[in-house]
Amino acid sequence: AANALKHAGISSPSPLTLAAVIDTLINQGIGGKWCAVKWLDAFHKEDGDVLESKVLKEFLEWKREAATKNNHNDPPSNGEKRTDMFIDLMKEDAFKLPLPLCEKAVKWRMR
């Protein structure tokens, strides 16, 4: 995850960004069409150096779509909810993952 983020132009990712990528890798694995590492590599080739918040925003948009297109989230709403918690944290500017905001963001149940 850290190497993929470095390739995307983020040498010192925030805890939130690192958590979002690690969550995706654990949930969806490495390889295949919906691989987070491949997405981050492609993002760098397209956009070069950018702000971490821009990479994270676009990554989470991709993650939400990917969560409904693979067989790792059944039903797909589980993957959407996993992504939504990271989106909510990003909207709260919780890049350091403060505990109260994390507790607020994970109040959903798997189906």
C-alpha cells in the first residue's frame, strides 16, 4: 500500500489514506481488474504529482464503484458502506483518524 501510494505521488500518506488503501487491498486483494495498486499506478501516469486529498477523493470514487463490481462484497452494499465510512472521514477532514470521528463513521452493519 505504501509503495503504491508513493508511485501515485504521496510519499508520506496520512493515516486515513493509508487505511483506505489497505482496506481495499485486504478486501479485494492484489491483482485483477479491480486492483487498488494498479489504479494508483495508473493515476500517477495520468496525473503526476498532486495533492493527497485529490488522490484520496478520486481513489474513493473508484473504490465505491469497484466494491459493486467484484465478488468480494456480497451484497455490494457492504462494499459501498465500507467506502462511505472513508468518504465521511475525508469530509470531516479526519486525515489523522481521530477516535471520535472514527467511531461515528463505522456505525454501519454488514449484511
